[in-house]
Amino acid sequence: MDNALSNASREQTVRVQNSLLAGLAPASFERLRPFLEPVALKRRSILQDYHHPIEHIYFIERGVASLLMRTQRDGPVEIAMVGRLGFVGVAAMLGIQRSPNRCLMSVPGYALRVAASDLRRVAHRTPDIQQQLFNYIHALLVQNAQTTLCSARHSLEERLSRWLLLAADRLDDRLIPVTHDLLSVILGVRRASITTTLAELERTGGLVRQRGGIDICDRAALARRTCECYQIIGSEYGYVNRGGLHEHRIPAGTGLMRSCLCCV
């Protein structure tokens, strides 16, 4: 009887997937847990918009979000991606109420959302939460800088390979459900250029194009086509959780959440 009750209880919770949250000690996570709200994020959902107030922070559990910059003449281009290794709403954590960036979901998924004011208050009272957030902000700045260098100096094949590998890391999956149209916006090139470059990468054996997605069938082959930027960005994120990860659990909330997040 006790085992049945225990199993029923476990079925109603999910394990937190976001590595920033998983890197928090249990006592620190418990201070933050009451403010975390699971939310579903559809493709092209806007998590923050150009020069609008930032009301919520999103700790991505599943999916990939793109941070975009734009000019009136050139339109939007991705400057960084955010997945389960990070959070959306950095400006608010630095005390800035708005950002010049738009952030939208390029790969749909889920997040744990918290009011920016609540997170600032909890982080101010809990130094290791604040430090964990700052560790991520540093890694994001490195990603921004490296992406700028990559866009200026490296070929489209290298840049596209880098993006796909980073997305696969954040999804923990070989299938990247992203369209050619969205990749053209993310990388700031014509759709035809994306199609041509993907065909070349498919010819070399790194990936297979599918309807509405890309299957990375051979990571090693794709990694040989990218530039050093992939390793530099990945290494910097590796430092964020060098203290190890913990298993934190939250209520599953809905059947949809239970089916999408990792239930064990």
C-alpha cells in the first residue's frame, strides 16, 4: 500500500531539466520553487519584445529560443540562442526593465516562468542563486561575442553547422524541428542559401533533411564542418555547472506537462 502511494505521488511530479536550476543546491532551489510556473511555449512565441518591459524570466526546460537584434533596413538576426542551459530575461536580472532584443521560440517547448521581481528578490537574499545567474550571464556574453566573430569571419556552412550542434546540445536530441525559412532569419541569409548549404552538409553525411526538421545523423561529421566557435561556446557553458547537478522535482501540473517534461 505504501509503495502504491509513493508511486502515485512520484507520477505527479517531473524532474527539472533546466541546468541552471539543477545546479542550485536543494535548499536554494526550495527558496525559488514556489515562484516557478510551468508554461507551454509554441513556435514563434515571443518571450520578450523590442523595448517592452520585461515582466517574466523564463528558465527553458525544453526547446530553443532565439535572441534577435534588428535594424529598420536589415531586419532581425539571431545574436544568441537560449535552451535548457539558460534563461530568458537577462536585462531584468541586471536591473534593466527593458531590452533592445526580441526573444522568440525557434523550437517549441516548455519553460518554468517566474516574475522578474520575485526572482530579483530571491536572488538578492540567496547569494548562490545570484552567482549562478551571473555565471550564466557571463557565458551568454561569451556566446554573443563569439557569434559576432563567427558571423563576420566564417562561412555559412560553418555557421549553420555551429547553430545546429548548439541546438542539439540544448535539446538533447538529434532531431531539430526547424524550417529553412526560420534558419534564414536566424543566420541573416537568403532561404536559398540555407537550402544549398543543407544539401551540401547532407552530402557529407552529417545530417538528413526532413519535412519541417533536420536530423543530425552523424554529429562527428557535422562537427568537422563547423568552426572553432562551437567548441569555444560549449566550453564556456561547461563552466557554469562545474559544481555538479542536483535532481529537483516540481508538480507536473497537467497531463500535457507530464507528457512533455521528463517524468520518472
